[in-house]
Amino acid sequence: MTYLAIPISAKDLNTCKEQIKTACAAGAEALELRTDYIEGLNTDKLAEVVSAGKQTKLPVVVTCRDPKEGGQNNLPPAIRIEILAKAVKLGADFIDCEYENFKHGDFACAIKKTLAENGKIKLIISAHNFKNKFENLAQVYEQIFTVCPAAVAKTAYQANHINDCFEAFDILKKHGKKTIAICMGKAGVISRIIAKKLDAFMTFASIEANSATAPGQLTSEQMKSYRFDIIDSATEFFGVIGDPVAHSMSPAVHNACFAAEKMNRVYLPVLVAGGQTDFNEFMDNITSRPYLDFKGFSITIPHKTSALEYAREKGEHIEPLAVKIGAANTLTIGINERINAYNTDYAGAMDALTNAMGITRKQLHGKTVAVVGAGGAARAIIAGLVDVGAKVTIYNRTIARANNLALEFGCRSDDLAGIKNLDAEIVVNCTSIGMHPEVNASPVPAQCLKSSMTVFDTVYNPMETLLLRQAKQARAKTISGVEMFINQAGEQFKLFTHAHTDCPMETLRKATLEKLDRK
């Protein structure tokens, strides 16, 4: 069992007690009492908060963190020794002591003596690095087990890129319930969830975002939204690869569909920064670790072309349409970790456009279309429009990219400044301009919008972008990116399940709209 521990980190005892009640209601499986947060900490205050923790019947971990490793209130060693020793006598289930303190000196002697007198209490020995990953993570664990073989060995380090997480996964795979391995920061979020599949001793979640005790710590509500409660050794993982990725609705939507179909599957946000090299390294890390059971990914900005290039190099099957478009928005991982690449943006976008306009794809023939952007989504939509004979002009901030795309698909191009002379029947935004959180931006000046136009924004968060609001004010027909998102997500679900299960479209649509309502 992997305990989901919620830290109690209030400054005063009354708030600590309230946090303990809230943590229990939020589904805590253990409590970490961060006593270093308590102002004026002494053994009497410790006794009161430990008593409140023990009344819950949950395992209680007492931590009095060294300031050098993230501790609060700059407590001196003598106080920290006294608090941990007293916690043992008060019946805490675990105490957490830093490796640097435990391995030598008076600190270690005092803790070892107290533990020897109270054999039922277990020790967590921890090491922290708030700047980057440890130079040799395996060696850190070896050192901890050397000084105390019976201890639970814990590390928490800053992951500056998601590729920094995989050494932690390897440690958990090797040592399982004897270890805790947390990757801090936005890039390390997935480590907090995957820990349960790998039988880590414990992982951590906060009550609320503002009570997090480490960078990147999720709330218990967020952990459960990633189906944390159902994760076991057989769980298969999926995810959305992008940068940024926190805005994505895909985890909520696909997890709702997996739950509706009672599948032991979890869908995660996967923040992959950088370009082709970083993307390749990430995918190599995934495919070289089949024990993680990652089976597929949705691909979003800026990695759709990187995904296709990776599939060309390492793939088993690439859908011809993805090759034609020059971008992949879906990867599945097959037998022997071979990669399969697809593009569901094409059908998702074309169906959203034609359904809203009340026409068939053939009726797009001859219509003038302005496409803003030259990335993966733009490629898919341009391919679809050119296929049916629409007259497309591509507008992009980097004119060279627009020119290259126009040459490839046989259409016109201009830089973004040229959009002030816009004269088109259909306008499609394929950039991230206007996406949450930059919701007050639009790629098209309001004065360029006319009542005769159909304006399609592929951004779906927010559901009504500034571009769509201004288009409505101009009495143009508007199409939200939500429809494209729903259509392509349904196709992805089929690919993830190898078409053995139809996508529960009502669940998908409901989850999408509920998620947008909360934003």
C-alpha cells in the first residue's frame, strides 16, 4: 500500500486541528505533522498536535525539518532533537530525520537511543535537493540503507525537466515500499501519482494549493481527479504531452471516460519542455521502461511535428494522413514498445466546421479561408481544407514558416501583420493566442471581423475566447474549439482502446463542459 499523506502545516494549534479534520475528510491515509511550522514550538504543543493526529487512527509522521532542507522557523538542532525524541515517546508511528543529521553527531546518537527504547516506532530518513536532481540518486539510497537498513529511505529533489524523474522511478521499481521518491516542481508532478503504481511507501498531497509544503505538490482533490484511488500495479497510464499543459482538459475528460468504462487506466498531464531532442529523450525514457505501462499520448503544442519525427525514426506504424499533414497528435505504444502515430485533428476540425455551418465538406470548395498559425493543428486543418478545394491563406508571425507551409500545400501566405487586410469567408485561429491564462489576447483585430464571416477558434480554454466574443459582436457565425476537442478526443479514445470500446461520447461531452464551467 502507498499511503497518501497530507501534511499539517499550520502556525498555531487550533488551525492544525482544523487541518487534521479537513485532511481526514479529504481522504488522507496518513498525516505528516510538520511541527517546524508551529510558532513557539515546544513539547507541550507537540503533545497536543500528536494527540489530535492519533485520534484519527491514521498513521502519524512527525517531521521537524532542518532549515537547511526546507524547514521553517529556523529551529536549532537541540529543539529538533527534543521534538523528534518526544514524538517517539508520544506514540507517533514514524519520525522523519534528515540523512545529513542522522549519519553523525549528537543528533544521530539522540535519535538512535530514543528509537532503541521504543522499538515499534519506524524511522524515515530523508534527503532533499531544492535546486536540481542528485548527482547519483542510487548512491543516496545506498548510503541511507547503510546507516539504517530498517529505515524508509526518502528523497525529494527538484526536477527541472520531466526527464529528471526517471531515476526516481527506477529507484521505486527496485526498492518499492522501502522508499519514497518525490520529484518537486511542475516537471515532477507525475512522480507523485506514479509512485502508487510502483508501490512507494508514501506520497504527499496538500489540503489546498496554498498549504503545499513543497513545490509541485498537488492537492488531495487533484490527486483523486487523476484516479489515484484505483491505481495498482496493473494500472496503465496515458497522458497529454505539451508545454504548457496545466490548462489541458484532456486529463479530466479521458479519466471520466476510463471511469465510465471501468478501465484500470489513468490519464496524466505530461509537461515536456524543449524541442525535438527533449521530446525524443522523454519518449526513449518511456519506451525503455515498460514497467511504467504508458500506453499512449495525446500530443499538443509544441510537439506535434516532433511526435511525427520520433515515430518516423522509432515507429512501427504511421497513419498516412499524419504523414500528409506532417504532424501527429496521437501516439500509441504497442508490442515491444513500438510507436504508432496518428492525427485526429483533421477529422475533429473538419467535422466541427461543417456541422456548425450546416454544410458538407464538399461545399467548402472554393470558399476563401484565412488560417492563423503554422503549427501542428494548422497543418491538419489546412490539409483538410485544401483537400476539398478551399482557397487558403496562411498568416503566421514567422513568415518563413507560413511560406514553407503554403508551398507544401499549394496555398497563399502572409505574415501576421498582413491580417489587417483580411478578406475571407472563414477565419480559423490555430495559434495559442487567447488561450488560458492569456485570455485578453486575440490574433485578429476586431475591426477585421465581418458579419459575413464564420470564425472558428481552435482554442477551447476558455470556451469563448476574445476572438469569438468580438466575432459575435460583429454578428459573425462562431465555432468554439470545444467541438473540435470533443471530436478528436473521441477518436483518440478509440485508438487508446484499440477500437475495442466505443468512446462514451455523452460522458466525454459532459466532462468537457463541466471542466470549462469550473475554469
